[in-house]
Amino acid sequence: MNNKISPASVLAMSSVMTLGSSAYAAEKSSAELAKQLANPVAALISVPFQYNYDENIGPDDKGSRHTLNIQPVIPMDISEDWNLISRTILPIIDQTDIAPGTGNQSGTGDVVQSLFLSPKAPTSNGWIWGVGPAFLLPTGSDDLLTADKWGIGPTAVALKQSGPWTFGALTNHISSVAGEDDRADVSSTLLQPFLVYGTPNGVTYTVNTEATYDWKGNEGAIPINFQINKVSKIAGQMIQYGAGLRYWAQSTESGPEGLAFRLNFVLLFPK
């Protein structure tokens, strides 16, 4: 019996091992990027495109709304120990019959710009946090797509990552400081607790709420979101994509009701 291993066999085994190592490295990289994406103040440049569809809007529940949120996240290294994280939300909206006789409106909504000052290292017990200002910019292109107010207030985030789990909350409060006198003043609070479970292959399962309360109108809304996302690479570009359902556990008097859905696509630019 010939027990010699041919050069071709060695080359084949080497190729299999190399491919296996590459696949493991890619999987590990995907998992690491997914974990960074679960952290709102991670030092990772990303450009999320978040599409939302809501219906049963208005006093007669006949309205619907399509919203594409463009949400670039840009971390800036400002010292040896601190990052400044810029998070922008620019909504592009198409809505129909949100109130009787209003018809259709399409265009941009108001921008919310947040800046988080965040330490690069977690605290001694593993908490990651960031604080800073949030701004409301009246960039809406239609009277029914804007508050016509300039606003400012505090924002903060705190989270902990343990194994495959990420949990924490993001909050802000914005009050109007200028704008059109004939429009209602803004005084709104956002509270967004979140729980994320990540797998070794870059898949994440997320449950969160994006509860808001309007202190001027004395009404609030509590949507509950469940999402599944996956980090992958297409033509050399790292991306995340996914989808989810939203249930409006509580809504404002003329706000959306029932089930809605969300699609998620993120361009990633790791260092």
C-alpha cells in the first residue's frame, strides 16, 4: 500500500484550510460589526437607510405613510480618551390622507441632529455611555411635513454588552426655541430601550420601543419593534440588511395604529 501523500493532495488540503480560515475570519468580522451596530456610540462610520410603512392614520383611519430615514453616523476622534459621535436623521416622507381633505404630500421632513460625547473605554463595570445635545431643524418641504420650529435639548445613551447580548436605552428631549409663531410649540421626549442578541454569523435579533410623549398635546405613542438583521459583504462593501414588524401598542389620537413594517439597509465603513 502506498501511504505517500501527493503534492496535489497537500495543495488541496491547504486550500481547504485557507478557505475555512477565510470564512471564519469573515464570520468573525461580521459578528464584530453587528455588535458595533448594536451600540449607538460605536466608533464605526455607517449610513443606515430605514424604510417604515404605517397605516390607519388620521381621525378616520384612512391615512398611510411611507418614511425613508437616512441616518448617517460619523464618529470623530477628538482626544486620546473621547469620541464625538454625530447621528443625523433625515426623513423622506410620502403620505396620503393623514387628515380629511389633505390629499398627498411628498418631500423631506424635519431633521433631528444628535451629538454624543462618549468615552472610548467602557466604565469599570462595562457600561458604555454618551451625552450631548440634540437639535430639531425645520427642513420639512411641506406644511404637513414640518413643525416649522427650531428646537434643542439633551440626549443620552447608556448600554452594556455582555457576550451575545446588548441592552440599554437612548433618550432625548427637544423643546422649540424659535420658528413660526402660528405653529404649535414643540416639547417632546423620546425613550428608546433596546435589547439585541447577536449570533456568531452576524445575525442580530432586536426588540425595542421608540416611545414618544408630546408634553404640549399631552399624548404619547409606544411602538414595539422586532427586527432581524444580517451583516454581509457584497462586491467588497460591508452592509447590513434586514426587516421587522412594528405594533403600535399606544398611539396619538390621529397617529398610526395596528401593525406596520420596517426594512433596513446599512452601508458600513469599518476602519
